[in-house]
Amino acid sequence: MNTLTIIWIALPFFVGFISYLFPRFDRICSLGVAIASTIYALWLFTQPTLTLQLLDNFGVTLLLDRLSGFFILTNALVTAAVILYCWNSGRSAFFYMQIAILHGSVNAAFACTDFISLYVALEVISIAAFLLIAYPRTDRSIWVGLRYLFTSNVAMLFYLVGAVLVYKATHSFTFAGLPKAPPEAVALIFAGLLVKGGIFVSGLWLPLTHSESETPVSAMLSGAVVKAGILPMVRCAVLVEEVDPLIRLFGVGTALLGVGYAVFEKDTKRMLAFSTVSQLGFILAAPEVGGFYALTHGLVKSALFLIAGVLPSRNFKELQQQPIHTSIWIALVIASFSISGFPLLSGFGAKVLTMKSLLPWQAIAMNVAALGTAIAFAKFIFLPHHWQEKQAKIQPGFWAAIALLIAGLFIANIAYYEAYSFANVVKPLATIALGWLAYLFIFRQLVIKLPRLLEQFDHLIGVMSLTLIVLFWMVLA
């Protein structure tokens, strides 16, 4: 089992370079990596927890269990969908190599439970993601990529100093050493992870980056990549009891902040990006069950970004004036139903399980966030549609990718079949109905433009510094 795990971690990097040397097989090699990760993740659900210690305290510590299995499966299915979407798009072997490397580094981040190997994985993610964002080589894409890379690297400097302080206090880089580390180490590490995960105001780099990237890259970033910063925080909350309240508090704040912007946003891709910020908050609000929610969100958000890429406009006002093809609308509605918590889709079970795992002080805020999610996605559900409308030009692999992701939403629904009780079904349906009514009679007519000041590059580092000060105060308190 140990050897198999090491081979699985190394495989995407090896295959990525091989596919670049033999470009005729680039798509097949990349898809093979995603399939291998899918099989490994499903196998993890049948195995006891695996812990690997390599090169003693100075080396790599890996932990693979059901929690990491959910995140690995998310990465695998999202990667496979993106590759299918791009299958006949004419993208070069370099693109598929970066997809494979990004996939492998995200997997590595999901497996690591020591701060130094996690740092290496997160830095590789930053480089691979930058190259994918900048792949079109336009001035805009290069600027967005450099903005992402600079923000990420500054955050990782905070993180690295914190990791060194943990080692100084405990002579180990493992997550378990966090309670014995000084408060400033905890603050610095979580300041870095909050930025990487797109959490609260530290994550305001995310909307522009995800909305301005190419459609498949947006799907990859929102569906899988941001979770590389989320699982370490979830893992720390589970392993270290003292950290749990801090993570839950940021989860609630993130859920409310993201959905507040999503409700009023008039651009489809920016709305989806702010929704990603909000949904990541749901994962952190109940860390012990965050894996199932991460899987559901990854499938939904990837599907929604891929669908948004074929809509005739990014402006909701324009979309309300020109019907879309009904087949595309149906896919859009299924994904929107799932993220809103509609029964028969995995989003329902994930929301019920998360709500049951909340602490009493979280309940009201998270129910407000759930209502806001229903309002935000009503904007997609109530778009006009018609079978006779001409479909916009779509990628040949679009429907294969969408079919994979939506099938995943139905199949994953069985993971928490205990959710299907009368009380559990009525509450989400009532929330969705109230959200739709609020959208139709209130928010549909509202035109409120929220400020984007904190999203500007000039202010991102300042926001990180303020977050670090708040973290110092919270940890000391």
C-alpha cells in the first residue's frame, strides 16, 4: 500500500513530462492520470487510514483517509471533465502537461500533513496555475496570471516563516505540532492558507482570477485547485482541537461575504467566483464533514463554469432578453439545483450533513448563507429558454464533460442517503422556495453595484496584512 501511494503521487509528474515529449499522446496520458486518481480515491474509501513518515522529522508526512479521499476524488473528476472539454480544442501538449502537473501537485497537497512538503506542493500549484492562466498569451491573461502568482507568493512567505517557527518550537514540521507552537506561528501559517484557499477578505484575488481565465481553467481553479489551501485548514481543525473554533469562524464569515457579493453580481463568471468563496466557507464551517461538501461543490462549480462559457453573454441582463437553448438550460438548472440543496442531488445531502454538524452559534448565519445561495442561483434557473434557439458554438467535448460532472452529482447522492427524512427534505425546499420568491419580487429588480476596491491589486497585500493582524489578535485571545 505504501509503494502504491508513492507511485500514485509521482505518476502525474512523470506522465506530464512524457506527454510533452510525445505530444500525440498528451490527452490520453492526462486523462489516464485522472482515471488513476479516481480509482485510488475510491480504493481509499475501503481502506484503513494510511500514515507515511519519510525521512523522519525533516521529511514528508502523509495521511490518507476518507477525508482526503473526497478531495482526491474531486480533483480527479474535475480534471477528467476539463480534459474531455478540451479534447478537440487544438490545445498544445504544453497545456496538457501543465494540467497533469497541476493535478499531481493538488493531490500532493491533499496528502501532506507536514508544513514543508505542503509548502512545496502549494508552490508548484502556483507555478502550474499561473502557466495555465497565462496560456492564451494575451496581455490580459498574463497580467491576471502575474497578479495571482505575486499574491500567492507573498502569502507563502508568511506561511513559510510560520512553518519555521513551528519547527523551532517542536523540532518537527507536522501539523500535530501546532498547539505547541507560538501564537505568531499559527497566525502566519493560517494567513498564508487563507489566501491560498480564497477565504474571507484574503480571498478577494479569486473573483477576478477565476472570471478572467479561460473557461476550462476557471473550472479547474474553482473546482479543485483552491481546495489545496482548504484541506490543510480542515485537517488542522480536526487534528488540533484549539484550532477548530478559529476555522469555523472564518468559515461563517466567508460564507456570508461570498454570497453577499454573489446575490448582487450581474456578471455570470464573477457571480460563480464569489459563490466559490461562499461555498468554501461551508466546508470550513463544519470541518469534520467538509470532504463530502468539497466533492459536491467541485462537481457543481466545474459544470457551471463550463456552461457559463457557452452562454451567449456574461451579463445577466442581456441573458434575460435572449433565450438560451433548452438543453443547455437543463444542465444549468440541474447544477443550480444541486448547489442550492435540492433533493436527489448530492448538494442536498452535503448541505444537510453540514447543517447538522454546525455549532449552535453558527446556525443562523449559515442558514442565511444557504438562503443567499438559492437567491443567487435563481438568476440561472429563471433565464428564458427555447428548443428552437440556435446553440452557441461549443467545444466538441462539452457534453461529455457535463455528462460526467452531472452524473457524479446523482451518484454521489447515495453517500449520505440517511439525509432523506421528512424534516430534512422540507427545510431545504422551503429555503429554495423562499429564495426564489425573494429573487423574483425583490432582487431581480435591484441594481446595486458593490465596491471592488479591495479586489484591486494595490490593496490585496494590505488586506493580507490586516488579516494577519486579526489572526494575531484571535490566536492571542
